[in-house]
Amino acid sequence: EWQFFQKVGKLALKGGLGISTATGFGRFQFQTVVRPNPISEQPFIFVTIPVNAGLIYHAQFWDHQPLVPFVEVGGDYFGMFEYRNDKAELTQALISAGGAAWHFAAGGQFQLDFLDKEGIWSLDSEYGINHIYLTGDLRQFIGVSSTFNFTQTIIEGGILVEF
């Protein structure tokens, strides 16, 4: 996150990159007499790489504001890869795809500096950490790809360290 405006709140450009993996077995679309079990015996590895960029506004008007609401809007691309080890060549074993989306989010940050003022001063002087927050938001993704629909709503939380 790069904060380029800090006069009335904080406006920033934000970027992100992630990775998630899952391993499992495929499912056949139709169950038949020849294939009574709809679950494949072949394991798959599925990898998703989400990339995002956007604008975020923090309604923070003073340095030790205990609760900081924020809103965010941006674009996303979800790259997907599927690998199966029963194919002889990598071009057959690795399948890739992807889809675009955009998102908006609203949430809040709860500043934790009051828990240990001397500790946060020490973190600031030794590592440049100015504040620590608990953060949470509601995020809505809206898929724009005609191939894959990434429309979903998620609730997320975490720890934000501000330098």
C-alpha cells in the first residue's frame, strides 16, 4: 500500500498477490454401470494465484485514532492451474486458465497501540513499525469473465502493521 494523499484521511494505491493450493480427486459427471463410483482415482493439484490492484481510503484523521473505517475498490485477476501426474508430457499434465473480477470492500481497523505503549515505541525505534491494528472487512467480488465467474462475498480479518 502506497499512501499518496494524507490531508483528509489517507488515500492509497494498494496491490496484492497470493497463492492457494488444494489437492483432491476429480468427480465424473455421470455415474454409469461401468463406472459406479463418481470419484476419480486420479489425484489433482489445483493452484490459484489471485492478483489485485486498487484504491483504498482510510478515514484516519489523527495519529492515535482507535477505530479507522476504510473503503476499497479495485480490479482482480485469478490465475488457475491444474496439474495431474497421469499424463506423460507437461503440456498435457498442466492446464491453465483465469478470469477477471473487480471488488469493493468496507471495514475497520482497531488500533492496538494502547496495549503496550513502551512496546510500540520500541518497535518504532528498532524496526520502524508505527502502529499495529486488528482489521476486518466485508469484501464483494464481481466476476467479469465470460469463462469463469468469480462473484463471491467474503469476510476477512487479520493484523495490519503500519510502517
